[in-house]
Amino acid sequence: MEIWIEQSLAQRLPQVNVADLQEAWRALLVRAKMMQHHRVTREELSVREHMSLILRRLRGGGFAEFGELFEPGHGVPVLIVNYLAVLELVRESLIEVTQSESFAPIYVKLAHARPE
């Protein structure tokens, strides 16, 4: 028993919605603009400087909500350097980051001095 399957040789192109094409173009423009402004130099943004600023903010004691350590209005490069500063402070055991349970707010505080 033989089965013959006829295959169409006509090429079928996917239908593209004009709105989707416009959105894809807008996304490219946004990415291009973001790439244009990402010039981070050592003189402009210092992780150590941001570490000092974070420690000063936490100096009063108690907890601060994680989001309070960041100012989105200063731009993406500053957010990134500030986040690196938080990670470095945790690595150096200068601050503690806590959360009571999954999806609960994240809090940051100065680490307690260890007894010698």
C-alpha cells in the first residue's frame, strides 16, 4: 500500500500586523536611546562613593526598605552602581538584608559589630 502526499510549492509568508511592526520599531528606538546614554566612567560613578552614601543613610539605625536606597529619577546607570554598592556592602558584612517571608518587603540595616 502506497500513500502519496501532495505538497504545495507556494511559499506562504506570515501575516504581519502593522501595529506590531510599529511597536517593534519603537522598541528598537528605545534600545538605541538607552545604549546611547550608557556611558559609565570611574570618575562619574564610583561604587565606593555609593557605598558610603548608603552607610550614611542607614547610620540612624533601624531598618530601611530596600527600595528607599534607590532613586530611579537619577537614571539607570546610577541605579546599577547603587545596586552594586549594596551587593558589595553585603559581601563585606557591613549591612544585612532581611525578609520575613517570600514576597514580603525586603529590608536593609547596618550589620552589628562583632565582638572580638
